[in-house]
Amino acid sequence: MSKSVDETKAQLTKELLDVLTLEKIEEDLYRGQSRNFVGNRVFGGQVLGQALRAASLTTDGRPAHSLHAYFLNAGDIAAPIVYQVDRLRDGRSFVSRQVRAVQYGKVIFTMLASFAPIEDGLNYQTDMPVVPEPESLKTEQELKLMIAPFLPEKVRANVMRERQIELRPINPSNPFVPVPEIPSRAHWMKAHTKLPDDPNLHQAIIAFSSDFSLMGAGLMPHGISFFTPSLQAASIDHSMHFHRPARADEWLLYDMNATVTANARGMNYGRMWQDGQLVISTNQEGLMRLREPTRSDV
């Protein structure tokens, strides 16, 4: 018997919470498990979310206001990841942490994160983009079902896998027939079901979600996508600034664009909006290297 929609949503949320539930090995040392989100390599968003979660577990509960991360080596989904947290500073206003993600004795990722309490102060933001409301848009899964019959057999199962986060793209395009476009894209996103009232957990889930689609903005002006056989792509670094509190189980508009591609790298920026407020800014530089297709690519 197939699962109901509600059962599927609950299962996807449970998978998300499971991957962000870390085992404490000893003081400031945590272990996280991996899942197949994008293939045999660990999804960058998973490491971002787990690392931020590990750092937050060593603080007094105040939320993060920024993180700066580097992806150093590809992770293996078949093995757990150990997160080593260094307490760099515990001040009255700011708490600073460094996190190293280790697999097979090798550092695969490093992150600096800073935490600060919410406080009153100067308040300004740029205008929110005018876009359709999420309820008027097709879900990412509905869009994938429309192109499923045309997907190559070797990628169909991976492409059709449902994400642990619901996405509703604005002005979607077919990644298997890419054309040159202005490097700007956006989608609404949220968890499938209601989450616990833990601000640090919500930030970790949003960090997990921030890696979806961001680097793809830099591919758009070149008329290529992640499914282009000659493309070698990988995240190099990723940063986030948390301006205001946000919930991962309520709609967030993720507006993304790219400003430059050069030296086989692309620079991508994102802004997240909730209830009309600019809550989070992101940027990411990604490797975008074109190579000669091998026989297995064609």
C-alpha cells in the first residue's frame, strides 16, 4: 500500500531531523550520519547544517548571526562525519566557534561561526522582490513528474527522489534542455511539516536548505546545468548572515543571482525573505570547470 501524502511529508521531515541529530562523543566532539541526498558524495548542505548544529550545541542557546565555511574534500555518504568544535571566544555579546568536519582522519570541511543575542538597533532593508505566492506555484516534485518520461534512465531515480525540504520554483526551466538565461532564479521553500520550537535547529535546517540551487545561478548565462556531461562542479566556500529570526517550517523566499564567472569559478548570492522581512543573506563560490566528455558521459 502506498503512503499517503501526509505520511510521506512526515517521513521526509523525520529524515531531515535525523540527519541533524548529532551523537555527542565527548565534550565538543560530535558524530553525524550521512544520507544520499545528491549521490555518493555528501551533500554540502548536510555538512553545513550538521556543523552549525554542532557549534550551537556548545553555546548558551543564542542564535548564530554568521558563518563562513570551506569545502575542502568530498565526503563519503557511507561513513559518519566527526565534528570537532573549538571554543574560540565566549564574550558577553559574541560567541565564536570553529568547526572541523573529519572523515577517515581527513578534514573535509571547516567553518567559523559567530553567535549573538537578538537586540534592538537600527533597522533597514532593501525591497523584497515581487513574486507569485507559493500556493499559486507547482511544487518541485510536480514539475519533475512532468519531465520524468524524458529523463535518461541512469539519472531518473536520483532526480525523482523527493527532497526533505519542499521547494516551489519561480519561473522554472528544464535542466536537461538548458538555454542561456539571465543569472537570476528564486524559489519558495519550507520543511514539509511543523518543527520543534528550537531557533538553533531552524537555523541548521535553513543552512541545509541554502545549498539547494544557489550555485546553479552561475551556470545560467552559459546555457548549461548540473546535468551537462562536460561540467565539473563543486562548492568551494559558503557563507551566511542571519539578520533576523526565521522559521524553517514557514515559507521562505530564496532569491538568488550570480555576478561573475571567471577562472572556472562562479560567484553566487542569495537573499531569504519571510513575511516581507529580509532574514538571511548567503553567498557561495563554486567550481565550474568544463572538461572533455568521457565515453561514459555520452
